[in-house]
Amino acid sequence: MTQKLKVAIIQSSPVYMNLEASLDKAVGLIERAAAEDARLVTFGDQWYDLPGNNNERERQERLYVRDVHRIFAENKSKPKSKTPPTLRTATPQERASYHQIVQAWGHNPFGDATDEDSALGEPQNPYPGFSKGKLEDINKALADGAKLLQKSDCQKELAKAGINVTDLIKRFSNLSARPDSASNIKGYNVFYAEKSTDPQVQQFLKTERGKGAGAFIYGQDVMVRDAFFNARGGAAIGGEISRALALIHEAIHLTGKSDADFGGSSKLNDVVIHACWSKLYGHKNLAIVGN
Ligand SMILES: [Zn+2]
């Protein structure tokens, strides 16, 4: 005796590169086939090529990541030219292309090592984040700094020094430190200089100015050094205030003002201390570690 078996052949495609939506679609198709009494449902090979499967596309992506790491490693090991490169601000195009890579992958391909990558050396991470303790210090400094910037005498004195206070407050409130748990740099603009693998940042850290810096501007971002966290404000104030003032110093740079506009980095510190911490103006021990 023979039995009839109704077979459903699925001709529609999965949702491109979206495993979850594709599974939903597959379940819907199976249910439809079952409702029409099909007992066997077959899917085309497109359904095999989904992210999360050990399929061709996944393998190509892993090879691509490996290539990126290899190119970076080769670049790093090239013999140094006689004149060391100076710190250069990344062009908007360079930054845009980096952001595009991050967006295209949905995560930072240079920052997250997998087992496969570990054989290729340290992962590349130009814009690293902060551990919990350091993040708390920065966020405290941001909160304290925002409060200082609300004070009218602080605003008045900064304006007298030629600073656009409205812009400064906007820039300062936009500062956002990346937690090291964040999977990408989107939305963050304060990063950990010490851990950055960016050659220009590394180079700057070794210069005289870089050595003395607690924080500095890189493009439109703020790079923070270990010295920032170790800052002592002096006998009369805590390191916290000096950290808040240092971030105000950096935000002033983001408004387009350089140290030279004030006669040097320490002169700008004087302006910030005088304007926003006037009671301690002239305090010899007050150390701001901005640059
Ligand atoms: Zn400066």
C-alpha cells in the first residue's frame, strides 16, 4: 500500500543577514505549509547562509577581521622613519571612515579579541573606555564641572577671557566617557589615552607636553591619562575639583580656543581657576592636569 506525502518547497528568501527575522519567517512558512497538509517542508540553500551559522559568509567575515589585524600589525612593525611623526588631528574623512567601519560591524572589530584573533597579537583599540572606578571619577568631575559652569561669576569671568560660554556649556554637557563595557564608541567622546593603540596618541604621550598632560584633545575627542585620576588638587582642595576644572579646560579647547590663545596651557588653567574656583585663586598647590 502506498501513502501520499505532501511536500512543501519554500521558494521565498530569508531576511538578509537577520537571523531572528528569518527564523520568524521560516516558522510562519512552516505553519502555512502544515495548514495545507504538507508533511515535509524544504528550504533553499539561502537559508543556510544566515549569521550565526558556521557558513560561508561567517567564514569570510572572520577572514576579513584576520586581514584587518594583519594589516595593522604589519603597519605597526614598519621601521620608523628618521623624523618621528607628530601628533596630527584625524581628518573628518578618516574619522568618518572609522565610524563607518564600526557602524557596519555593529561593534568595534579592533577592540574585541576572539580566540582566533589572540594569535595575532594585541587587539587594536584607538578609542578605549574606562573601568568602573575611573568612569565614576570622570562622571563625578563632569557633574561638578557642570555645576561650576552654572555659576554666574564663573560664566562672567570666562566670557571676559574671550570664551564663548554658551558654546562651552554645550560642549561640556556633551562630554561622555566610554565605559570599557560599551561595545562601540558611538555617542562617546572621552577615551582612555593610556590604553589607546592609535600611533599618534602613543607618540604624543611620549613628548614633553604629553608626559605632563592629564588630558588632551584629539580631534573632537578628549583623551584622558592616568595622571588625571592621580591628580591631587593641593592642600585645600580634593583631586575631584582639579579633575572638574581640567575637563572645563579641555571643553574650552573644543570651542576652538587653543592654549596659545591664553599664553599657554598653565595660563588657561589660571583663567579657569580664577573664574570658576576664585576662592582658591593663587593657591600654589592647585594642580590642574589639563593640557
Ligand atoms: Zn590646554
